[in-house]
Amino acid sequence: MAVFETTDLTAASYSAAILGLAATAILLLMGTSWVGRVFKLAVALCALAAVAGAIAAYDARAVWASAGQVPVVYHYVGWIISMPVQIMALFFLAGSAGKLSAGLFWRLLIVTILMVFVRYLGEAAMMNATLAFLIGLVFWLYILGELFFGQMDEVVRKGQQDTLSKGYFWLRLIVTVGWAIYPLGNFLTSFAGLTDDGALSVAYNVTDFLNRMAFGVAVLATAILASEDPSDA
């Protein structure tokens, strides 16, 4: 078992992320029994994203303990699972207000996976860094376009379900603001020559409290309130 120094902020951030994600996953799994049937899948998917994040953070902390740095692959193995799963959760949450096309589901899933994978190729120097960054950015903007102007937004607005609309607004904001850390980190490592000597890992771990934990809790809260509100039934 590795013993970390009291001043090792990177290790502390990984430990906090692991414990927070594990607690969030347990809460969400319990929460599947507190929501209506139509919301159970969205909540369970958020629990899965939290579990994936906790396992990835555990592996990365072990690497930090032995090597004093964290290769980018340890970040991306978590993201390539959790980010598509979170988009699926948002899709099914919005789908509780009305019918969404299967084509939209597959487009969002594939684009989110490709967004993460292309960024990894750029940071791992297996693809031109500039091209990878631009393609990843385009994929992220496409996802935002669907969330703000596509079928999901239209279905939520037409559903006129106040609780769901408010929850969708905040979740969409997390994908916009919180997820911005990933292309920013990609830019810094690809073009500014930044290596993850701990500072970038701390930033990613802190952001996990918003991007994975708060996202899942927001989905759960929205589902609980919508399940209890007759106007959202």
C-alpha cells in the first residue's frame, strides 16, 4: 500500500474523487428505487458513469504513487466510458417527456465516443495534434447543438414539464461549462507542452465533482421531483 505525503495534493485529489464517486454511485443505485419507472434507466446510467470514474481514478492514483506522473491514457479510459454513458442518461431523461428518434441516440453515442477517442489519439501523438483537437472540438459542439437546438430540447420544451425543464437546463449547462475542461486540457498538453506532473490531474479530479457527481445527483433530483409532481407524470 502506497503511503502519501501530507502535502501531496494530487494524491489527495484522487482519493477525494474515488470516495466521492463511490458514494455517488451508491446513492444513485439506491435512488433507482425512489423514482418512477421512466427515470430508472437514466439514474442507473449515471451510477455506472460514477463507478467507471472511481475505477479509473483508483488506477491513476496507483500510477501516480509509483511514477510521480499520470500518462494521459489513464484519464481517457475513464472518459471513454463515463461521457457516452452520461449522454445516454441525458437522452433517456429527456425522452421521458416525449418520443426521441433512435437515430439521435446512435448519433450522440457514436459522436461522444469518437470525441474522446480522437482527443486521445492527438494527445498520444498517434494523430496530428491540431487535427485531433479540431475534430474533437467539432464533435463537442455537435453534442451541444443537439442539446440546445435539437430534438431533445424540442421534446423537453413541448412537454411543458417544469421540473424536467429545470433539470435539463442545469444538466445541459454542466455539459457546456464542466466539459470545457477536457478540450482545455487537450489544448494545454498538445500545444503548450504541458505534462501532467500533478496539477492537471488535480484540475480533472476537482472537475469530477461537477461533471460526474453533481451531474448524477442532478439527474436523480430531477427524477425524484418529476416522479412526485403530478404535472410531470
